[in-house]
Amino acid sequence: MPRHRATVRDIAAETGVSIATVSRVLNQAGNVAPQTRELVEQAVERLGLRAPGPRGGQPKPVAGAVYVRCPYVLTDYFGLIVSSIAETLERYGRRLVLDAGEAAQHTQALARLTGGHGLAGAILILPPEPGEELVRLQGRRFPFVVVDPRTPLPRDIPSVSAAHFSGARQVTAHLVELGHTRLGVIAGPREWLASDARMGGHAAACADGGILPDAELVRYVEPTIEQGYRAAGQLLDLPERPTALVAFNDKAAVGAMQAAVERGLRIPDDLSIAGFDDIDLSRATSPQLTTVRQPLQEMGRMAVSLLTRLLDRHELEALHVELATELITRASTAPPN
């Protein structure tokens, strides 16, 4: 059995038939001579590739599962991405091996990843490992794609993310256009690549509106309700409080809403609040939350698409894919009084 992963091209080379004919056999299509079909199916078994089942049935697994690492609790943001990856892998006939939960942050998972143990490749979601570990993994010639990288990646490591800069620019521009000039920011952790990009977009929108960003009005926190509540409290207790808060996470925005209500502030009459992500929680608040929609499910589908192309040895034209965000305007933002 060959040591590399079998592809449709390998089957075609092994049997001497065209790639199109191999594809018809794998998809149980007609117009294939019985002898040719048997020849291809024997090569499929010999090289370790498995064909999909009959049309309308469940696909049989293709050789090599995909390891999906998401070292976080699978709610909201991460759950949507992982669900999309799982559904897309099923359509490709590939099995998923999931490593999830916060405890996974403390394991040396990447060091153990190889082409053995039936793994064909991996999708790593917001990996906490430093870039050097990702480079070492790449050096072992193990195919992988990063979803929403935490730190800058070498240019030849494929990744998928949302357009963080433009999303933050959109939501800040919305607040500036409403007339807000004193804007508080509840950003993500300082060391996250997304935080840098979103702060860059915020600064750009402020510059467009002739507003000088104020470092006193920025707090860097973990993306949780509790941290958003604490950060908003600090900003709202300033001698001159902001008239609007933009949180670069919907959960942090909900925490900010709680802090505002406790101080007797009406939203949006006394204080506008906006978030980022557009998870279900943003539509459960009162008032509903203005936010930036991230294409979370599309990020999962794109990651599978990129990895599949790597496994099929296709050259990737775009290694770093940014998917567009969308400003969703709801009732939590209004002109200042």
C-alpha cells in the first residue's frame, strides 16, 4: 500500500483510465463498462480510497479522517463553526475526529498529529498554540487549515477568518454617523489577531469621523458576559462616561447592558451599545442588539473546502481567506441625547 494519501488522480494513474471515469465509478454513475468499473474498484480497495455509496444513501468514508481541534466550550460561536465543519465533512464522506472543550487547551495535541492513526488532515479553530508549533506541524507535511487564527501566521499556512477590520469599521462608523463622539470600546484579549484587526477598524472609522481615539476608553477582556459587565462598569463610572459602547463580542455587549441597567441608564436613550458576532443571544436582549454578523457557518464550510483541496494536492490560489461581515442594525443604538 502506498505511503501517501490516495486521490482520484492516483486511481486514474494506477488503472490507466481517465479521471472523469474514476469519478463516475466513485459516484456510482452509469456509462462505465463492467470491466472498467471492476478495475477501478479494485484499485480503490488497494490504494485505500473508498467510494461513496449509491445515490440517495449515506456516503462511505473516504480514507483518512479529519481531526478538528476546538479547545473551547462548543456554544454559540464555536458550536456553529464545528457543526458546519461536521456537516460539510459528511457530504465529502469523511469522518470527523473532534477534540473540544477547554481542557484541550492544556494538551500537547499538535505534537502528536501525523498522517498515522487514520488521519488525513486537520482543521484547527482559534488554536492557542504559538505560531512556532504550527510551523513545526507544517514541516511534518501534515495538511491542516486554521480557522480564525489567534496570532499572525506564515503566509503559506492556509487560514479562514472573518473580515475583522471592516466589520469593526462598519459598526464604529454607524455610531459616529449617529452623532457619538465619546466611544467606549470593550475589545478582546490584547494578544489575539482579531483584537488588533478590530481595533484597527475602529480607529479608521474614528479617523474618518474626525474623532481622536482615547486609550482611557478602551478595555481588553476575555469574551464573556462577566468580563463585559466588569469592563463596562469601569467605563460607565468615569467622570465623563462614554455615550456609546462597542463590544467586540456579543456576550461582552450583554454584560455591558447589565452594567448600564444597574446604573439606571436606558438603552439606547442614555447609552448606545453594539456587539460583534450576531449569535442568538443578540436577538434575545431587550432591546435587541446592534451587532456585526460573522459568517461562522461559511467559515466552517470554507475550511473544509480548503483542506479538501490540500488533500487532493491542488494548489491553493488564496491561502488566507477573509469572509465578509455585515452590520446588523437593531434597537440598541440611537443618536445621543
